Amino acid sequence: MKFELVFIPYPSISHLRSTVEMAKLLVEQENHLTISVLILPFLSGSAAAASPYVEALSAASNDRLRYEVISSEEDQPTSEPEPTTLDIHIENHIPTVRRAVSMLFDHYSTLPNSPKIAGFVLDMFCTSLIDVANEFHVPSYLFYTSNAGVLALGFHVQQLYDGDNYHVKESDFEDSEAELVVPGLTRPYPVKCLPHALASELWLPIFVNHARRFKEMKGILVNTFAELEPHVLEYLWSGGDTNINTNTIIPQTYSVGPFLHLDHQVDERQVEIIQWLDERPAKSVVFLCFGSMGGFSEEQVREIAMALERSGHSFLWSLRRSSPNIINEHPEEFKNLEEVLPKGFLKRTQERGKVIGWAPQVAILANPAVGGFVTHCGWNSLLESLWFGVPTAAWPLYAEQKFNAFEMVEELGLAVEIKRYWRGDHLGGVAAVDLVTAEEIERAVRCLMEQDSDVRERVKEMSEKCHAALMDGGSSRIALQNFIQDVAKNVALSFS
């Protein structure tokens, strides 16, 4: 029997890319499966950057894997309240999603031997669309684009919150000495390392509601692999704490990653960067890059510059200024680096350093010259670093990145610490962001670039496991096959 899944990723470039890579692998693995990916309108701050990628997807549509770009309706609000953008943006497009799916059902009803709609695969921020799936009497599956650890943390916080046992206050959580015993983690998790959203009076109820709705799903696909997060996955596979009531049961979880957009192509402007790296010795360059929303104040830029100069290591630094309104305006390049950087810095480091704007991150991490990566700890970036065997130094800036840093440094020993506790959240609009000193950065860079360190050796071993997971017989490949079998079984039962 032919069957089809409808994928609805959250409209941001990082979520869309990992979703697309998973969709490609699924149709490659199962000849009876087709997939339609509904691409919702992007928020204003990221729409321009995503446009070339979305256009390329539209041109690549075929009978097995189809991309449908959903345009905004005329009756959509022209502006959305920023504090609840994640939820309201999706909820505003429920009518367009409903109409697109209805047209898909109608189209298949007129075709002989057409595929049966087997369910929705929803992004972690698209839980309100479960209601649309229910209207069409099909199950929902979750694609969790981050790691299993933060998924378990979200479930744990939700359970504490619903039991009136969660007493973290936004006003003091960053100074709290309290710790949480999170199922699946081998050590206590400091409250002051919580992502801002899990302490915010505004955001906490929203994220707790997401966790509740995750439990309505038929299954959960996670962008990780079994060898990376074994303890957390064992907890998730067990169904969580089922001693209280059935509402606490975690659905079947599949560790199916890593899903990475490994396109090495660079445009003419970036050829010079790769050529510069090609002239450097192996593992000699430290690469600093902080994602599309990572930017810094002039004061922080000078501290980073002093650290790089003192470290003595070659460096490639993707530098952007902080944005006053990161939702609507992503960080941009400084107009005059000479005015921002320490006097004479560019001249003194010209033989061993290069300061750039936007960076072709995958192509850079793939280059043998890169020996270390100072990163904001976005999950895609961390998976890319593991894929290429490049050790990282953790500098979290927003979202779940404080948790990612804790897991990579303390739980898994796969990254170097710059500092343990980080104040503020660039995305959450929290202004109190501590200055990271040149001394802290220099110490981390020196540690990161040690050629015979334990961290480097562990990263090398995990990189091999990362590749093996997606090969025939690998843990993620088996999990994908199990997911496909479960979906096919559900379809057969519903049409029997």
C-alpha cells in the first residue's frame, strides 16, 4: 500500500533544513512512501535569508517528495506580538494548513491507486496543528529538531509544573543554587543553567503546554543518535514516569539523526576563505561562528580580539554586531572593523588571522585546517562539529543552548568550557548578558586547541559513531526503519 506523510516544519532555516534532510532519507528508504512538506511563511527577520533555499526546494519537487510553499492569507495580521511569536505565527496559519491538506485529500480521492495520508509529522513548535490532524482523522508524529536531553528536561519541567512542584522564578533563577534531578542525566542540572524560556513567566506556560501536547503524538523522532545520548534515550524509551497516570507516558521515541545539510558549495565571495584555510597546517585554525542570530557588543568584540591575539593560534572569526531587535532584524556585519577592534589588531594578526562576515560553516568545518570551533551551541552546529570531528568550546547565546553547553561539556565531555554559568538570552530579550573576559576566552581557546586532549580524542571517537549511526545496520538507520514500519502498520489497521 502506498502511503504519504505530511511534514510541517517550523518556518526557520535550521528547522526546515533538518526536516528536509530527514524527508529525503525516508523516501530513499521506503519506496511506498511519499512526503509533502508544507513550508509556512517565515518571520520577517529571516525570510530574506531563507528565500534562496526555499526556491531551490520548490524547484526540486517531484512525485515522491513534494514541497508546497504556503503564502500568507490576506486576512493574516500584518504584525504579530513579539513575545508569543512562536505560537501565534503557527496558529495564524492554521486555516491555510487546513485548506492545503484538504486539497491534498481531495486530489488523491480522484486518482486511482493514490497514496493514503498516514499522518502529520509536526515540528516541536507546531503542536497546535495536532488539532488539524485530528480533524482529518490521522495521527500526528513529532520531529524534535534538538536533542533528547532537552526533550527530557522539558517533560520533567512539565511534570513538576503540573504537580505544583516547580518553583523557579524569573527574577532569581540565574542566581539560584538549586539543582534539578532530570531523568536521563547522570548528574544534577543547575537551575541557573535553565534555558530562559523555562523560567520566564511569559514563556514557561507555553513550553509546558508544548510538552503536554507532545504526549498526544503517536511517536517522537529526535535529531540525535543512540550512541550520543544513551542514558537520556533509555529514559525516553521507557515511556517516562508512568507511575502517576497515563498522561505522563512519553510516546515511542526514535533516535534517527543526525540530519545535516552538508552542502559544501560556496559562492565566489567565500572562495577566498577556503583558499586561505587550504594554506594552513592541519588542525591549526580555531574557527569562531555564532549562528545567524549571534552578534556581540563592541566591548565584547574587543575582549574576543585580545584573547585571540594572546592565544597565538591562527583564527577564522565570523563577526557580527548584536541586534537591538533580533526577531525582526538579524545581526549584521560591523561597517568599520578598524573602529571596533583594538587598535592595530588586524595588522598585527594579518599573517595568522582572518575576520569575516557570514561564514559557509559546513565547508569550513570540513576543512582539515580547522582544529577547534567556538560556537553558540545551536544543536545543528554541534552535530556538524561532531560529524567532522572538530572539538568545540561552548558559548551559548539563546534558546536551549545553555542546556546544550551543559550536556556537551559536563554530561558528555565532548566540548571545552569557557565559563559554567551564562546570564541573559539574546533571543528572549534579556538584557543582562555578562561580559566574557579575554582571560576566560584565551584559556578556553588554548584548551580547545590542545592536540592530544581527552576532549579531542572523545570527539574523534564520537564522530566515527555519528557516521556509523546512519549506515546500513546503524542505530539511526534501524530506528528510521522501525518508524516506517510503525507508520505502515497504523495505515494498514486504519484502512482494514
